[in-house]
Amino acid sequence: MGILSGNPKEEPLHYGEVFHIWSSNLIRNGKIAAYQTMLNHAGDEDLKKLLKEAIELAQQEKKEIEALLKENGVGLPPASPEPPEACLEEIPVGARIPDPAIAATLSADIAAGLVTCSQIIGQSIREDVAMMYGQFHIQKAQLGAKVLRLNKEKGWLIPPSLHLHKNHEC
């Protein structure tokens, strides 16, 4: 098999892998800062716990991705500075992000992250890259299930039109 045989970590990344790995980390950097800001706006304690979990997960993924990029001689994307902590009561009511909107944003971000992980897995020729993003996918799916449960419990979920199948007996 030539250059693509043996230890995957010794195989070169192809340009598509580099672009998608680098881009996913750039987006992740932005999400970390956004979730830290949303944490300032959140009032619900359960939502705060999930935001903290999302931040920790993103920071762990970032660490792994940055190690991979550095090992392969790729420069790192810029990171947003950590926003300052704010007291919820000091944020004017009209300027606050409501808890249902925060939860909806978190849900949408997780869904987009699942698609991105799947795309990178499908485009990877290095097994270690595919496995790493496979692990990210599993962790995001688990977090997504928790956020879905929270949205249902709090009454924040706005479902699309529901298909109710009724058996009509004539």
C-alpha cells in the first residue's frame, strides 16, 4: 500500500482532512466562548449544568484536535478570548437570552456537530482521525439526548407538526 500503510499516525493527512479538522476547531473555539456567554444568561440550574458539560466536552475535543494539528505541522486557528463572568440580575431583561432560546441553540449546535463529525469520518483516510471523530460523535449524541430530555421536561421543545395516525373503523 505504500505511503498509506502501517501506523496511521505516520501517514500524511490529505488536504481535505486538514481543512475540515482545522475548521472544526475554529468553530469549536467560537462555541466555547458562546456557551460561556450563554452561561451568564442562563437562569435554569439544569441548563447551566448542560452548558458546563458542553464547554468541558468542547475543550477536551479542542485539546485532542490541537495535538493532532501540531503533530502534523498545521498552525492552529485563532481562539476567542474567554468572556468575563456576569451576574444574571445585572443583565437587563430585554438583553437576556431566554433559557428556551439557549437550549434550542445548544440543540441545533449539537445536531450540526453530529453532521460535521460524520462528514469528517466519511472523508478521512487515516483511521486515527476517523476514530477520534467517531468518539466525538458518540459524546455529542449523548449530550444531545440530555438536552432533548431537558427540553421536554421544561416544556421548551417546540415540535414540528405531529403525525397522529388514527385507525378509523367504518
